[in-house]
Amino acid sequence: MTGRFDNIHPGLTCEHARQILRQPVNELESKSDYYTAASHLINCPGVETEHALVSLLENPLNDQAVKIAKRKAVEVLGKIGAVSLTSVIGRCLWSDDHYLVENTICALKQLKCNQPELIAKMINLLNDNLHNQRALIQCLASLSINESLPSIEALKNAESPGVRGAAISADTQLSGNRQQLSEIIDHLLLPNQMDRHCAIQDLIDAQAIEYLPQIIASPVSPAFRVRACRLLLNAKEKYSELLQSIHLVDSVFIDDPSNIQIVHEYDVTPDPAFLVRELFNADFSRCYLALKSLSSVPSDSLWPLISEQWNEEAHNDYGAHYFFMRLIGSRSDWSQQSMICIDEILRNAAVNMRPQFQKSRPAAIYSIAQLNPDRFIELIPMFLDGDYSPQWDCRYAVVLALEAASDRLEQAQLDELLTPLVEDDDCFVKAKLASMQLA
């Protein structure tokens, strides 16, 4: 399965990538060429690619460039579904390269490994406590390996929250015991953001739909919370639950910081310049705290700070980019002069095709609707234009924003604006339309 960031070397052909892997390491133009070639081959599934990657795995050299490329090769073989090579990939479990072993575990999970020797080896690795226990637990639970349950249960009190949460989640998956799932909820508010990410994944793996409200309020990127909604509610048999939970999906798109359980706090509210810079913070709890604190800053003193940071850096920083969309759309008291620039920023963000800025697109659409409903209505055809490949979340944001603006529209006009979406095949868009009694 490929992703939007996979083809990062568009000038490299499949054959050239395979040819690079056939070259001796001392003839490479750069030490990173093996890794680059192996990475690119995710775009080239097929027998020739599988053979090239297996040849790399069988390379006996202990050169660092070879070791790093092998890790990527295993990852790619898992993602392209090379099931026939499960045994070959599984041999890497005996490697002394811990990172290669970790990638092999993930690949075997993707390939739905059912080979007793490899499963036994993974259980032994789990008991050895020398490798990534979280990855091992997730793999064994995903493969429904019941004989691993005693080893997993022993880790439900592990010191690491990531291991502890994975073990509790795996116990639920393998035994049906849901009594301890509530303990993972505490992990959603841990100081370390990675621990919060792990907690969301643990709840997803356990199909803990009952804890979706707590996931939605967790101070992490909206991408993680949207993903939880998709994985917990995106199935035909769960459509009724999706309808009942549509208000939670709405809240992720609106993303009001007042509805986020922020982990951090200020002893004294910092000055506005510091708060704007905090929107670049890698920890989203700090971003939401800054966003919430900025609500009390007058717009006439705030806009120069936003404008300066946008032009210098935020326009090209995918994390801050999103929060600038939210900040701009969170108030309606911008000056007429600043609105000219704001309109351009939001309109461009709403149709930005660069992969790293995709989560900003629905935020920009909703912000336009909040600031200028008439302008939003005027731009709907552009938001839904196939040339901009509007993903389901962009289409959802259009419906959500139209719902908010519906009191300004005649029913006939509203129906006309929603006509392109009535036959939408995404269940979330369908459910949102249904919640408006329009589908």
C-alpha cells in the first residue's frame, strides 16, 4: 500500500532504481543510493522489484549503507504485499541489527504471517526484552496469536506507557477482556506526545469506539484524531454508529481549542509574539494552549505578528500552517486591509495540492466560511473542482460549513449547492448529509 509521500524521487525510474541495487557498493555515486533506490521501489510493485529487494537483503556486506537500505527494503516488501517472500523476510528476525528486526516485525504483520517458526521467534524476542516490545505485541495481536497471550499479559504493568498500553489493547483483542481499556485513557494526556499517539493507536487496535470522545479531546494533531474516526467508524456495519457520532467528527473539523484537554499551562500568559511562535511547536498541546491564549489578544496588534511569521516561515511549515488557518478563522474582527491578505492566504490553502499541507485544506475552507459566508458560497465550485482532487475531508468541510451558513440560505439554494455531493461515495460525507436530513 503506497502513500502520498512515497514518490519523493519522481525523476527516478523503476528500472534505474533496480539497476542501482545491482551495483557494487563501491561503485555507487553516493552512499545513500541503495536507500534511495529501495525507497523508490514502493512505487514499482512486481516480481522484478521483489527480486531486487531480496538480493539487497542477501547482500553479505556489513557496510552501514547496506544495513540502512536493508531496513527500507523489508519495509517496502511489507507494504507492497510480497506474501510469497514471507520466509525470506522472516530470516531478518535473526539479524543483530535491531532496527532491521523491528521493520521485519512490522512487515510480517502487514503480510499476515502464519508461519509457526517465525511466530515462535517473535514470542521469544518478546520474552527476551531486547527488541521493540510494542511492535512485537502489536504484531502478535494483529495475527491473533493466542499462545503469545501469557507473554503479553506479563507486560500490562510495564514501565513504558507504550508497552503497557499495547499489552492492554492486545489482551482485549486476543481474550476479549475490556476491563483495563480505561487505563489507556490516562495515556491520552501524558506529557510526552508520542505516548499520546500510542494511546490512540492502542484504542484503535482494540476497536474501543466507546472512548472516541476522549480520543477527540486529546491534544494531538487533528490528523491522528481524524484517523481514529475513520478506523473506528468507517465500515458499512458501523454506519448507524457513525450517524450517532457525527457530532464528534464535526468537532475535530471545527477543532475549537476550548474542547481540547490541554496538557500544559502557563503560570503567566506570555506576550503575543511568543504565543504566535508557539504555533510552530512540535507538541500540539502547546500549540492548542497558545491558540486558546491568543483569543484574548486584540486583532489589530495580532495581525502584524501573524503576517510577519506567515511570510517568513509559517507558509512553508506544515504544522504551523494548520494552526495559522485555525487562528485566522477563529475571529471575525480583522481589519478590512488585513482581510485582503487573509482571503488570499485561505483561498490558496484550500486548494493547496502539496501533500504535507493536506490537513490545512479543510481548515482553510471552514475558516473562509466563518469569516465570509458569501465568499465561501462563491468559492464552493472551486473547493469541489476535480482538478484540485478534493479529498473526503475537504468535501466534508464544505457540508459542515454549509450547515453553519444554512440560516442565510433558502432551502432551494442550499439543495443546489449540495447537489454535487448528494451521490458522494464516502460514508462520512453521506452521514454528514444525512445528519442535515438532505440525503
